[in-house]
Amino acid sequence: MRPDINHGKQHSRSETREPSVLALMALAWTLADDRRADRLLALTGLDADALRAGVADPAILGAVLGFLADHEPDLIACAESIDSSPEALITAKERLAA
């Protein structure tokens, strides 16, 4: 952690990562588990080809984070795994949607 110039608060690394970077890390975490990956595809309506083609598309990346946001246990587990916080993932999702 590094000190922030604003009021001396410290922020985790995840809070300084770009939303697309967090989303790609979350996507990799999601796809590492076959059952979770299948659920992502089923619930988002994406297929593997659309997912591959859309890795630079903010809407696709936002959908991945939305998928995690809709299932809190996965959101928390993903955040822990990628050294982030659930709040940072939700913020990234909102920023990608803007």
C-alpha cells in the first residue's frame, strides 16, 4: 500500500488499477472454474466466441463484473483472489458502464 496525498489515506493496489484491468483479472478468475465459466455464459447470454472477441469491449467486461456482483460469494472470492476488494470491482463495473 502507498500513502495517498489526500488526507494520508492508504489505498490498496486494486483501487489504483484501471477498471478494464480489474475486469480482465476477474474474467480470468471466473474462467478458471468450469462450472463458474458455464454459469457466466448461461447467465450473460454470451458464448465463448463473443467473450473472446469482446475482451476489449467495456460492455462485455462490465457484464463479467455484473455477473460477479449478482452472486456475492463469487464477488468476494474473486476480490480476495485477485488482491482487490468487492467495492473496487463494483466501482470498476460502474466505470465501465459509463
